[in-house]
Amino acid sequence: MPINERDIFWDWDAACNRQDAKSQQELARYVLEDLDEVARIFHNAKSYLKDHAFYAYESDNPPQRAREEVEALYKCLQNGKPKAGGDYLAYVLEDIKSVRVRGKQRVRLAREVLFWGHGVCLDWVLLFAACVFKAHIYPLIIATSAHVILGYWLTEHDAETYGRVILSGAEIREHFSKERIKVINATRIPPNERGEPMSFDQAEDEAETHVPYALFAVDIRAARGAGIESLLPLKPWSGNHSLPPAEHFQERPELEDIHKWWRDENSYGVLALVGIGGVGKTAVVHRFLAQLPGSDIQDEGVGKDETLPIPDALFVWNFYQHPDIDRCATALYTYLTGEQVNKATFEQVQDVLSKNYCGCRVLLVFDGVEKLQIAPGIEPEEEGGTFGQFRPEGAPLGRFLAWCCDTPRPVHVLITSRFGLTELRRYKTAGGYGAVDLGDLPHESARALLQATGVKGLVWQLDELIRRFGKHALSLDLLGNYIFLIHYGDPTHVLSRAIPPLESEEVRVQTETRDTETLSIKLAHVLRFYEELLQRDDPAALGVLQRLCLFHIIPVDEHILAEIFSRAEASIAGPLAGLSSQQIRRHLLNLCGKYRLVQGEPKENPQKFSVHPVVHEYFYMRIDQKIVLHDAVRAHLASLAESPTFNKPTDPATLDVLEELVYHTSRVAQQENALRLYSSRLGGYSHLGQKLGAYSRGEALLRMIIPYNDVLFAQINAPKEAQLLFFHDLGNYLKILGYLDKAAWCFRQQAHVSVANTDYLEGLIAFQDLTYVLLSQGYLHKAALTCEESLKLAGEIHDAAELMHSYADRAQVRALQGEIDEARIDFGAALYYQKIAGAPHEACCVITPDGWLLTSWHNISVSPTGAGGKMLLQYLGKLYEVTVDVQRSAPERGLAVLRAGLDLSKSESFIRGPKSQVGHLIINATEPMLQIPVWTDTLYGIPGIWYGHLLLRLHYLTTAEQAITLNKQVGREHWGHTTALCNILFAELYRMQGKPDKAREVLTEAVDWGVRTADQEVLIWGNLIRARLALDSDDLDEVERAIREGLGTAEYCGYGLYYIDLLIAKGQLALRKGDPNLAEQCAREALDGDQGKKPKLFGARHPECGYAWGEGDALHLLGEALLALAHCVGSHGHDSKGRSYKELLEKARQAAEAALALRKRIQDPKAKDTQDLLSKIKEAQGGDGP
């Protein structure tokens, strides 16, 4: 197992000099007795004992036996060798400055000591204490002012009588004098200063000389009793989801495949158990966890397999019952860090694993991943294949799994799914991904399973059952249970039955190979036995089972079934008519226990019930009146949803109820009503997306209402209004989730439907959304053409607000392409039309003689006394350093307004379009006052983001701050995505102003939104700014982490412009780390792109892109890289490509000159940096001659 190094510093000064109890207790956390390496030492040490066993405190002479066992551990450690290589362990006498920083001492954990084979006294004592404690002997860590030794209790009675978490030096001396404890100098495990091994007796003698100077001791047994746990391994997550065991589990070879994978020290990444429903995937994983040391799963008759390594952390998530990846990521992050957070992403999990668990063996178990995969569809090998790929809501998990696979990581992921993980196949050759096909049981195991369920037939009868019904685990388990229930274990009757033909469609089992028709028929026959049995003997139970299969997401128990069906008319209630909730519960418990068709959770006293997916599919399809029953559930939920609390809710439980309502409404073929519920009660994209950031839920809801497998191949048959809503909202969800190609397709479809129906306003909105996506992808040429279409439509319908958006779109395209003067004009036009349409708010203000700032409002969309208005007034008050009186600013107080044009040419004005308009307030002509203009020349929403970003690029920092501030004030209540982008712009602004702390503060706020909502653009752009901040502070590790996370997501999703910017940041990092070759490679890729990637990524100077700012930065980086390469090779050397010193300098000059010309053309203030670079290159050329 690889080394696990952490930068852990123990506060030695506080513990020893200030007797700080908290610092003293902290030592107990560094004793890692449950570490797998410690377990191996414990087992190996048995060979040093005559009877090969540890039982000191239970022996006839505990003190003597305890000493013998501690000596055995001492010798075992002495004979060990460093894993990193070498023959000897070493006690390192390091300079105190190298291990102590401001009174704190660097701690090497046990794994690090064993890997390198050396450590200081504290490190050896911590390792030895872990081994002693593993042997069930209770150790003490005894500290003096200059040394640490190990002590241990000689009897369990004394440990329990006198032990406390912290013992004083006086207590240690007393216990030693009364022979209650023994001491040993653990630094004698390695050879002494002359390279000689020291005996156990000598180590004891040395330790005894330190006892008089003991300051305190930490009792590890008492510390564990007080709840002070070790850092590693973590206890299994307390919220680990239960995986249902197989009541009659039979051994199968696939279990050994998991064992081999987990035992292999070189293994990493993902192992997927793939098989159809009911084949036993979950049961196999449950059995593995029952055998795994360190797992808290205990099965009767199943022992722990000591050959399996102990995991350093164990996390289990059941996607069958909890298909929410956001909750999964948050729970995993909380488990790994101990921090309670409202939301976390898998990107944050990656960062924690990289920083704190490097070299560890963390085991994650994800059961039922098919809930997040595409089931129907085209085979992956075919063009456009989607089968087995992750759905949009599962994409963050897919990216995390790819990260786990792409190189050795400290994490192993065990997955169960009906489908192979198509997107991980490319890692199979390197070893990061493996798949185990879980098919039929071995014949002997199939026979044993039937016998375990109570079947008592002869061997030939068992074999005949297997021949007829297959070796599918669930099929045989249910078949055996059926024979036991009905025929008391005698298979004769079942074998004598003539089984009529059955359509395989009755159980829809789909796998990657699609060769399961025969199996489907056999499984369906078994389920038909139960259906006939229940129809005859227990029709109420059958009715309960069928109605349980109706539900989608909300927890189901006897109460909700009784509320909906017990008092309903006969066609709806069926056999549930008149049943009480207690009676329904008895049926549910029978379905769980007797018939084993239903699963209850928790197992002991179930509070909610669910059905195995395969069983669910069969019994759901056998319901005669599905629409009627779904409508009954719909009506019940609709009555609940009449409460005001169900109008655009924010809490997950209420959202779940509305999602369930939408599901049942869709199932009764009321698509329009379902869309109406989605748009009105759930608020559509404006509420779910813009306000809540529930993008994954929104996409899943739309897929539920108008089913599609892959939107790129969808055929939507719905009224025009429904299609427009569907394409608009779905496109926006997909856009934020990072599915840019699919989002673009949606907006194109929206535009097509709109224009075909002469609904030009909807078409215009579609073109604007499409422009946003094309800009994100770096397809600036296509974006420019789309802008012209939207401007044309906006002109035809004469809509000022849409003209504003369209001009802002074109301004952004032109700004990115370096047409700065043209962009100024378009932004000016956008501002002009925004004023005509009515800006979100325009403020007019004045400072009165008594120091109050008063304001009036024009075209108000935010009330002056509302939250948004107060925010703006507070900003104005802060800006002008005056007190804000919200009440005195109310327009109804008769305040007169004078509107006038104001020439801002002498101020920091940016706009060259229509003249800026600033309002003034005059209270009374006879009252002296000071008139203060309020900057209102800014755009709002996404146009405001683009406007603010260009201001930053051109270093109009004051104007940018004002514009971004107002945009954020307006959008805070309704536009979460926009507000997050405003915070990112603020972070860049503060970075440019040399205020890194403020920059990190607002960047954290932005990233929190991205983390909570899976907003990919916010996460990518946030990582870009994070990398720049880290470059400024020379924190190269942080730069690398930020680039890795941001660039990986940008490439995966196809964010072309961020891809270019992050490549440039990666090249800058390479230069800082002295790798000009990599810097040159990054610069050239930023310029030319990598069209072999999917999605296709253009370089900055590609005709389809033309990203001028990226091209200028990349050319400048190329010049720097080539200059650095020239310095590396020297005046007479050549680089790896055979280029000489002069050639490199000449190419550097050419790149720098091209960068300078471009930066001047686009008015980039960084042109000065390029001029300086060019001077350095020319100086180098002049010094050596061209």
C-alpha cells in the first residue's frame, strides 16, 4: 500500500509547557491501531511467541505475559524493513527546526514510518502504541520535555482502576514504582547510533531513566472510551445504506473476483458487477462486506477474512432507494472531512481524497447505478450510441468515476448495475476499470440454493427445476420459497405442471447484450406462480403489492395506501376496500417475510416499503387499470398540493411530493396538465433553475413528462406551447449541467418550432439562448451568425427588451473576437434599449443638508422599501458615505424628479453609444442641497456579466465595480446563476486590485452555488480564478488542483473558451515549475485546439473560434516558453526537437511580436507585459547575435 503522508503538526509547546489537556489528548488520535499494516504486524508477531497467541490479560500471570507479548511485537518491528527499500529502520535525530514549527511538531503517522523506515521518538512511540493496543494490551504515551517513551499497563484491572485519558507525571511515577506499568524506549526498535540492534531489556532500561522526568501520559484505552477516535481508519459511515442480504446466499466465483481486486495492492479505480435484475449483484456485495475486516456488517455464520485489507474508510450508498447524487456527494464529503455542510460536489470529494487520503485505501460502494444510466438506446459501438451512458443528473458521478479510473488514486469503487459503464471502458486497458459479468449461478450453487429455500426433492428433480427455470438467483430463490410455502418443499407438483407460453415482454430485462429473452420468460413464470397464489389465497396482498408498484419517489407505507385506496370506489380500492392501515401493514409485512416480494426498511421494523425492480416491472405490467389507479394517486396528491406551501416550494420533501404528482399526472396521459403543474406549482425553470438551482430535478421532470432517451434523437409530439416550454426549459437545464451540444439542439428546435408558427418572440429567445451556448463552446463564428438572426427578429417585433439582449449578445461576440470599438457601440445600444424597456431600477438621489441620502425611482421593478431596493440604497449609502433613510425616499412623499442628460466624457466613461442618462432629485428649489449623480449605466443579468467582464479586461476597474455591484443587487433574489457569476467577476476584480482575501471570500460564495447546484460554468470559471489567485501567491499545489478540476470539466463538457484560458494557466504553472516544454505544449494547444477530443475543442485562432484574448495570451505564453527553453539549452545547445538557441529566440520573438500586435489591436492593457517580454528576447538575441 502506498505511503500516506499528511502535514500534521502536534502542539508540543501547549501540551508540555502549558499542560493544555486538549493538545495532550490529541496524541491519541495519531495511534492507528486498526490500520491494515498494524494488523499485519500483529499477526506476524505471533510467530515470536511459543504458543502463537496474544492473551496477556486473560493469562494466569498477566504482568509476565504482557511483557512477553510486548517483546514479541518489539522484535517483529525490529526485523521489519522499510517498504520503500533498504535493509534497516532508523531513528532520526532531526534538527529541532525541521520537525517543530512555532512550538508544533511534525507527526509521521504509522504508514509513513513503515514506508520510509525512519522517524523521531514520537513517531516510533505512536507506531509501537498502535501495535501494542492491537494486541489488547493498553498502552500509555509518556512525554517528557525532550523525549517520548511508551508505557503499558501490566493488568487490565489496574488499567480500569487507575486509567484516565490524561495522567500526570506524578501518577506515572507512582504507577511505575508500584509495578502497575512498564516502560520501553521505542526509539530502540531501529538500530542505535552505531548501527547495532538494541535488545528489549536495553530498551526498557533506557526508558526507565526518563520516568522521573515524565510530564504527562495519554492512556489510549481511556481515550477511546471517551470518544477520542484514531485518524485512520475511519469508522464505516454511520449512515451507510443497508444492502439487503440474500437469505440463502450461495458461494459463487464472482465473489473471489472482488477479493482479488481488493487484495491487489496495485489495483485502483472501479470494479463493476454487471448483470440483469435479480441475478444477485447486491447480495454478492453484501457478502463481501460481511467478510471484510473493518466493516460493521455481521452475518450469522460468516467470519471476517483476515487476508482482505482493512479499508481506511468505507462508504455505502444505495441508488435504488436514494437516486440523488447531490445527497450522495454531500454525505461522502461530510464523512471524509467531518464537516457538516449543506451541499458538496464530487469535485470537492476529489480534492479531499487527493489532499488527506493520498496512499490510503478508501472503499466506496455504489449499489444500483443503473438508476442514473441510459437504459434504452443505441449500442455504444454504433454511431451516436448512448446505451449505458450516464443521464444528465448522473454526469457528476460519471466524471468522478472517470477521475477514480484515470490514474492510481486512494479510492476503490465497487459498483452494481444492470448496464456496463460505457464511459469508463477506455480505462480498462490501463487497469482503472474492470467489469465482472454476474450471470447464472454455478450448477452446484443453484442446486444448493433450492435446498436452502426448503426444496426437498431428489437430485434429478432439482436439476430439472434448474433446467426449466434457469440459474438466475432471484428466480430460484423465489421458486424455492414458493415450493416450500405451497407444497412443503416437494417439487413434484411444479414439475408436473404444463407451463403455458409467456411473452418475454412481461418482464422487461434489458442488458448490454440484450440476450435475456429466455431468462425473462423463465423469471416471469416464477412470478406468475406468485400472482396466481395471491389471487387465490390472498387477493388483498396482491392488491397492496400492485398499488405499491405505482409510486415513484415518495416513501410509501400503510398510511398513504389506506388514505388513497381504502375508502375509494370499488374499481380503485379493489381488495383494499375498507381495510385499515393496520390491516394493510400486516399485508405489507407478509409480502416482506412470507412471500419475499417486497423489501422493508429498516428490516427490523419497516417504516417504508419498496419492490425489487424486476418484481416491480412484472407486477406493474399486470395491473389492469393502471390509468385509473394512477389517477387516484394523482387526485390525492393534488388535494394535498392545494395548500399554499405547495406553491413553488423550496424544501426537498415538498418538491418530492410535487414530483410524484407530476409523475402520476404524466402516467394518466395528461402531458399538458403535467407541464402546467411543472410550470406553475414547481415554477418551471425560473424557480427550479434560476432560483433553487435544482437543474437535475428539472431535467428529470421534463424527461418524465415527455420521455426521451437522448434528446439529440428525440421526436417530440406535443402542442406548440408544450414543445416551446419543453425545449426552452430543458435546454437551459442541460446548458447549466454542462451538456452543451444537447442544449444547443434544444434551442435550435425551439427556434424551429417558433418560427414555423410565426411566434417570433419565442424564436428570438431561442436564438439568444443558443448564442450563449455557442459562446460557451467557443464557436464564435456560429454565435455571430446567430446574433444576426436574433437582431433581425427583434427588429421585426419591435421589442426593446429583446433588442437589448440581442445587441448585448453581439457585443459579447465582438468583444471576444477583439472588435472592441464595435462592442462598445453594441453595448451602448443595449443600454439605450434597456432604458426604453425600463431597467430593473433607475435611482435618482440627493444628499440633504442634514446628511440624508434621498432617492426616487423610475420604472420600478424592485420596490424602494423591498429587499432589493434596500440593498441598492445601502450600496449607494456606502458609496457616498451617507446614511440611508428608506422611508423618506418613498415617491409618494411628493418628491419631484428632474431627468436630464449628463456628459460623462470627463469621468471614467466607457460607453460610446447613446449619451448616458443619470437622474437627479430636487426636493425644494429654495432648500440648499448637494446633487449626486448615481451611476445607472449598466446592464443586468447575463448581458451585465458580459459588460462587466469586458470592463475588467480593459482595466476599467472603478466602472466595473459599480456595474457588477448593481447587477448583483438586482439579481440576488431571483438569478442564482447570474449572482454567482457576479461574484466570480468580483473575485477577478479584487485579484486585480491586489485584495486576495476579499477575492477568495466572494469566490467561495460563487463556488458554493456551483457546488450546491452542479452549475458547471460557475465551477469551471471559479477554478480558473482560483488558479490565478494561487499563481499570484505562488501556491503551485493549489494552482495544480484548480487547473486539474477546471480543465477536466471544461474538456468533458466542451467549454471551449474556458478550455483555452485554463490551458494558458496550466502553461503559466509549467513555467513556474521550470517545465518550458509543457508550457510550449499548452500554448500551442490553446492556439490550435484538439479536435480529436469529444466534444470538439477549437483553438483560439481557429476560424470557427477567433478568441482574440485567448490568442493574445497564448502567443505571449508561447514567447515566454520559447525564451525559457533557449535559456535552458544554452547558447550552444539544442532542445529535444533539435532547435538551436538562436532558432528558439527567433521563434520567441515572432510569437511575442504577434502577441503584441494583437494585444494592441484589442486594447488589452497586458500589451505592456508583452512589450517587456519582447525587450528581454531582443536583449538575448543582441547579446548573442541574431
